[in-house]
Amino acid sequence: MGTTATTAAPLAPEVTAIMEPLNASFGTGTVPSEIPGPNHFAVTWQRTPAPGGQDLTFSTVGDNDALTSIGGSSTVGLSTDAVTWGTGGGIQAIVGVLPAAAARFTVVQPYAADGDHASISDRAPMVGSPWQAFAVAFQNPKDIDSIVDILWMSHDAVVHDKSGAIVPSVTLTDRDHRTLYVSDAADTMGTFSGSGGDASMWLSTAEHPVLSIGRGADKDSPMDGFFGMLVPSGSTAPALTPNRSTDGFTQPQIVQIPGSDWAVLWCDYTASSTTGGAAFAKVEWTAPDGARTTVTKY
């Protein structure tokens, strides 16, 4: 009996991913502002780098998907867990590649007293490559040059920084199955949430940084909230005293964050939709040295 030989189809010499236009408005009070300049981007990866080493081309997308190059970069020698990006003249955005394994990502900016670092982003797969394309447009063009890091999380909830190094994190059993991360190098703590409601906070803003996140409040229903405070690793015996606006909360827990000096004291809570302010009047735990710690302002 004869045999039949099969030959794999040759790999395409390049892969191009075109993202959706970043055409949302940034709302500032009652005066929304459109993203100035081009807002539709693409990334091309060449399987064989150019003589200078460049294998990424960043482009704007015009009529009939016509591409106009605005710059490029190289993944030669770069870990496939790393992130690289660039921008171009007159572009109020960055364009680049994330690892194909990235399920979520966030751009880390330095501390701002007003907390105003508004942006909008999109991603697109680059099939046949180890990458995926991404673009982020910023309300403030100065944010492009002040990026501290780009953190990303894989589908198995491992968080990495822009170099591909693993960032300390832990996945919680809260209602949204959040993965909470801490990066001392980037001065940030944050969460990637199962519901998509990601949030972050600068570590340098408090001795015990807090994420208190709520959603779903209206005049007819309460708000579902998450509270997480960083406490020293090895802390035990958490206790919470609710404020008047907090209707109920789950048993507080302290969970260690492997690879860091931190643990997170957390709970889910429900709050009235008509009253603002902190969810808890008092947060308590026993420190590793046995001393009882109480925090009332955060």
C-alpha cells in the first residue's frame, strides 16, 4: 500500500492586525472631548526582520483599510512575555504588541492628585504570531511620555510587567473573582476583575492603600462593593466596623500575596445608593508582631 505525504502550508511572511477605531469621547463634566488626530490603528509583524532588526510596523488605517506607517519597533531578542509599543507625530495614542497569552492589560501612570489619566484601548489577535496588537488613546497627550509600566494578566491569572517578569498577585474568592496585584516597582496595586471592572491605586498615597470599588447603585437598588486594604504579610484576625451607609458585608479575610511583603484584607459589601463616603469606619487586624492595628482614616 502506498503512502500519502502531506506538506504544511508555508507560513505567511507577515501578519497584520487592524483594531477597531478608538472613537469614544472622553467626558469631562458636561464638555466631552474627542480624541484629536488619527484614532484607527494597525500593527504588522514580519516573520523575518528587516536588516536593521525591525519586525513591527505601526500604522494608521485609512479608507479601504489603507495603511500609513507611523513608526515601528523590534521584538528581536524580546521575551514573548514582554510588551513593546511606540507612537508617531500628531498621534495622541500608543500602538504596540502584547503577548498572545494576555487576557487583560492596564497602563500604569504616575501619581496624579486629580487621578485624571483617562484613556480608551482596543486589542486584536495576530494569528500565527506570538503577539497580539493593542492601541491606547489618551485624553492628555502628556500621558504618552509618562507611562510607568504596562501590566498584563494571562488567562490563568498570572500577572506580568512590560519586561515579562511576574508581578506578585493573588486571585480572591469575592463575587467577581478578582485577581489583585501589587507592583512596588510601578507604585501600584490593582485588580483585574472577572466582570471587567478593573481598578488600581498608587501605593505611595497611603500607609495601607485601599481599593473600594462599587457598581450597580441607583435609586431603587443598593450598590455591590468590594473593599481591599493592603496590610503586612503575616497579619491575622481582621475585623471591620461598617459606616451607616453600609448595609451588609461578608466575613473579612486576610489573604497573603505571594512574592510580596503584603497581604490583602478584603470583603464584599452592600451599601445604600443614597449615601457616599467610606464603607467602613474602622479596619482592624493583628500585626505579625502581635500588636492590634486599627485604621480609621484611609
